Amino acid sequence: MVGSFIKTPTTHAIEILGDLGFDFVVIDEEHAPFNRESIDLALLAAKASGTAGIVRVPDAGAAGILSALDCGATGVLVPHVATVEAAQNVVAASRYRNGKRGYSGSTRTGRYGAATVWDTVDAADAQTTVIAMIEDPDAIDNIDAIVRVDGLDGVFIGRGDLTVAFGAPSNTAPIIQSSVERITTSARAAGKPVCVMVNSADEARGFQKLGASAFIVSSDQGFIRRAAAQTLKDFAAAAA
């Protein structure tokens, strides 16, 4: 599966990526200027363009998770899940049955009151995807237990934060590579999918061999920057 981060709080980039056939987009509430209103519109754009809308919430708090899911997010990408308890709390905040997700039938998830209570509960619990971001040294130490938390659907390898946390020179340093291998090995053993951010299809192949099956490529801003830079380069060459 191929997706991209959405950093700009408008609907247009999501519509374009959905129209192109991207499997999912990750609306980045953690590192981009999104609020509940802009997330609501972004998720509407994802639904209209036929791509899955995931929200990277700013933290593991239940309120942020509930807000994203009530707006109709296909799932949540939750940063800094470093312990079993944190993973269990994230799952509980995302599920109705055997969880603690607050109920409202008046949201997009409840079809604005058109669905019954239990139809809403069953549909939401069946469809919601909960992904933990593994991006701390403590998470590596606890990874075997984290990936076995019931209701956790997958993990994302946060190479950027791991690089900073370990003080590594790059995200390809030996300590980062060994962490990646540790995470993917544990996830495979638990039967949990792995997502990772990559720069290209060539880079994705190496992670695919380790068991990753979902790839986040660049962002709306990254695509714009890359295309704009190439255009300027082309014009500079033509002028020369």
C-alpha cells in the first residue's frame, strides 16, 4: 500500500492523490497546522476521492483520538507509543467494545444520526485501524510485547525520531538499521503489518524484504517542492 503525508490544511492535495490512486493519506495533526475543522474537511476530501484518511494525532491522548475518529478517520497513527500500557490505552481510546471510546451518533461516523447505536459501534470497531508509531529507544526494548497488544492493528517505524533519540548520524546508521530489523522481526512474529516512510520505490524494496507492506512516500509539500525544484532546474538549463 502506498500513501503520503498531508501537511497543508486544504482539501485539494488529498483530492489529487486520491484521484491518482493513492491507497491512503496521513493527515498530520502532529507536525502540521491542522485543527478539528480542517481535519473534518480533509477527511471529507479523502472520502470523496476514494482514499483512506488516517490522522496522525498529536499525542496518545484519548480526546485527540476520539476527535479524529468522530470526524470519520479510517484510523489513527499515534506517536511515541513506547510501552505496553501506552499501546493498550491507545487501543482502548479507539474501540467501543472492550474499550473506552466515547459514543455519539451525531457525528460522521454515526451518519449524523441515521445509524443505530449498535450498528455504529459494530461498523466503527470493524473498520478503525490503530497504528502505533515506534520511535523511541524504550519502544524498541518493549517491542515484542507492544506488537502483541490485542486490537493494535500495526506499527509504523519512526526512523526520524529514532535517529534523533539515538544521536545517530543518519537514518541509515547501524543502530537505526538494527532497530528496524528488531521491529520488523517482532511484528512478523505477531502477525502485525509494518508501515515505514521511504524516499522512493527502490528504498521500499529493502523494507519490503524485511516484511513492511505499507509505505508513506513524501508529503503534499514534498511533492510540490520536488516538482518546483525540477522546473527551476529545467528553466535554468534552458537559459544557459
